[in-house]
Amino acid sequence: MQTSTTPAIGRPRSDLNATVFAATLRSVHELGYAGATMDRIAAAAGVAKTTLYRRWPSKGALIVECLLDAFGPVPLTGSRGEIMSSAIRWIAAKIGEPGAGAAFAGVFSDAINDPALRGLLSARLQDPYRLALQDALGEPEHRILLLIDVVTGTLLHRMGMTGEPMADADVDALTEMVLRSFG
């Protein structure tokens, strides 16, 4: 029995997500998306696989929550052009972080044939950013979805084709193209 003087056993819950998310991105970066299994992520985090499955029912669900944590809020200050420009540069930087682009591309690919994962990816990852951008830019849903598709699709395609994040000069060119179309 635990008393007030007995230390708690196990890792504090607030620290668990951070530990697992760091281990997830590290595992994806080192092993690739397919190689970063729940077993390997659990081992890298120093937790039991059952600990992962109690919180996240699948690797896809874990990756979605990990990406939400890694991405954080999109910057939405300034003029319309500044919002779009900073949002594009923000997502380019986030996708370029070790493991993040591969995790995003991997979960996205898995979602193509998994309707439940596709729904989770849409509801948990895309919708919060879509709604924030709709509100900040005053654009209808279909226009914001096109913006998200063009930008993230382009960034992920480049990473998939080269293994590297898009160079700053190319992010600048992408930003200019998008601003001409949406500005």
C-alpha cells in the first residue's frame, strides 16, 4: 500500500506522453515509419507495449497524437499575407524536423486504406488547423482544404522524393505561388 511518504511507482502521466512522443519520432527517424513498430517505440520509451495500447489503440492513433504535440499551434498573426506566409514556413519547418515528415507521410499513406485512421487523421490533425485557418483567413472550407493539400502535399512529396526537407529557397517559391493564388 502506498502512503503519502512512499514515492509513486511508475512514470508520472504528464511525463509519459512527452517520453513516448519523443521515442516515437526518434524511432521513425532511425527506423523509418514501417520499422517503428509499437514494440520498438515502447522499448525506446522504456515502457511496456500495453502502456502504449492503453492510451493509443493503434500505431496510427499514436502517430496522430504525436504529430499534434510536435506541431503545436499554427502561427496566425499579422495580415492575410503574413498569416499565410508564416503558416507555410511553419509547416515546412515542422515537416522537416527529424521523424516528423516520415511519421506524417507514413500515417497519411496508412490512412488511404484505413477508413477509421482516415477519420482520426482528419478529425484530430487536419480539422483543428483547417478551422483555425478558416477563421483567420475568412475563407470557406473548400479553399482552406485546397491550401492544406497544396502546401502539405508539396512538402511531403519533396521529402519522399529526396529524403530531405524542402530547401528554404523552394519554400519561398512555394509561398509566393500560394500567395498569388490565395492572396
